[in-house]
Amino acid sequence: LVYPTDAKMAMVLPPIAGPAMGNHGSGELSESGHAATIASLRRAVEELRTDLHVVRGSIQHLTNVVQGEQERSSAIERAAATDRARIDGLVAGARDTKLRDDQHLHAIHAARKDLTALDARVREATEKLCIHSDTLASKGSSIGELIAGAASAA
């Protein structure tokens, strides 16, 4: 922004005393003094118009910049809201996945316990079957001896 300086204001105001003055200090201007003052005022007005045009251009530029920044800020806020929604969805999905994983781990742990108990029962049953098999084998040979003995006695 450009403001009128004291030099510009000095050009607008007529000198208090000098060659352009009529009655040398009486306060009245001669025609040439009036013309010089009017010309000086016209220059000052033209400079002020130019300065006003520059100021208006600066204001318009700043308005455009502010509007652009507001649009950019709005776009950033919209993107942030979209990102927050995505993050919330991902967090909810992660929570669901964690819950399912915990349920699966619990089920696997329970299945391992069941398999361990089943393994113990299978070993016990196998041991009993081996004992019964040995018992049957020994009794089978005793029966075979009795049959052979009965056949030879007959």
C-alpha cells in the first residue's frame, strides 16, 4: 500500500509566501498562483487516483488469496473427514479381526486340551488291549493244549 507522503501534501497546499503570491504576504494568490495551485491539486488528485487503483488491486489480490486459502482449507477438512472415516472403519475392522483371532486361539487351546485327553485315553486303551491280547494269547495256547490233549486221549 502506498500512502501520500508529506511531499505530496506540500504540493497540494499553496506556499504561504513567495513569487506566486500577489500582494506579497497578503494571503491573496495571483492568477498564475491559482493556476499553479490547481495544477498541483490536479497532480495530487491523479496520484491519489493511481494510489487508489493500486490499493484496490492489492485488496482484490488479497481477497483472491483469502478465498483460495479458504477453498484449500475446506478441501483439506473434507479430506481429513474422509480419512477419519476410513481410519474409523479400519479400527473397527481391526477390532473385529482381533476378536475373531482371540476366539480362534481359544478354540485351538480347547482343541489341544481335548486332544491331550483323547491321547491319554487312547494310550490307556492300547495298553489294556495289549494286556488282553497277551492274556488271550496265553489262554489260546492253553486251550490249544487242552484240545490237543483231549484229541490224543480220545
